[in-house]
Amino acid sequence: MAENEAEQQKPKKRLSLSRLFLPLLIGTTISVIIGFFVVGYISLTEPPPPVEDIHSLMNKKQQEEASTAADNATENGADNATEMVVNEDGTFDFSQFRYFSFPLPFVVNFADGNGMMTVEIAIATYETTLRGERLIEKLTTFTPKMRSAINLVLAEQVHADVNTVAKRKALESKLLDAIKPVIDGSKPERPSGITDLYFIKFVISGMR
């Protein structure tokens, strides 16, 4: 008899556990759904920041970046000092490199008639944005005059003057000295924005 009663009570216990589990599962599911709904509702109904606030944040970020750049420039010391100007809107403008390349190569015979050289040249400038753009425009305008000055110097050379890397570096410096007065004048009021002259192609041909 006792065994029969125990066997009859087992299904009742299982049935009571299943009845408890089902409401618990439903309650948990409903709670999760309500939680997602609340989070989505808050995120969708949160008003966007006013336009004025956006602009003020952008301006503040630009000023912070400019201030950081200015601090970095100061820390680099006088040897690596970068020219800086303050624009009308309060932002900072720093000098940067720009390059001007002659559209056509220079083809010049050696002074002794023994061979020729074909040279492509680029000029490096270092100025703030406005001055740099003006300088590039000036280089473009005075291209014929600069080509004339460069051709005169190149025409004086012989093969022995340019047959090593060191000699070609020296020729770069000589050409740089020749074009600076064309752009800056004989008595410039401020340091030249033209910093370097580079041979981007140098070919010697026609040697006997």
C-alpha cells in the first residue's frame, strides 16, 4: 500500500513543477520584452542636440586641436619652429610644404659639345596656406623666366661637373640660388618661401 501511494504522489509533484515553470518562463519573457521596449522608446524619443550646440562643440574641438598643435610646435624648440598665423575665425594656420614641378623637362647640351642632359626639376616651398597658394601661383606665372635662368646655368656645365651625386647636389643649390631672385627679387623683405630644388629625373646621353 505504501508503495502505491508513493507512486501516485510522483506524478503530482511533476505536475506541480511544470505548472510553476510555465508561468515563470512567461513572466521572464514578458519582462525582457518590456525592457527592450523601454530602452528603444528612450533612445528614439531623446531629442537631438540643438544646432547651436553642435556648432559650438565643433568650434571648441577645432580650437582644442589648434591649441594642441601650437603647444607641440612650441615644445619642438626654435630650431623646428613653425610659422603660424591666426585666421579671422580664430583658427590657426601653420606652414606646410608644397611642390611646384616644371611641366616640361630641360634638355641642354654640355658646354663642350660632348653629350647632353635631360633634367626634370621640382621646387619645394614652405608657407602658410594663403602665402603658399600665392607663391605657387607666382611660380606658375614666372615659369618662363625661371626656365631661362635654369637653362643658362645648365648650359655652363660639362659632363665632369655632374658625373657624381655630390656634384649634382651642388648643381641643385646653384640652380636654387638662380631662381630665388626671379621670384623674391634682389632684396626680399622676408625670408624666401622657396626652400629646395630637386632633380626628379637626370639623364645623360650622346656621349662620344
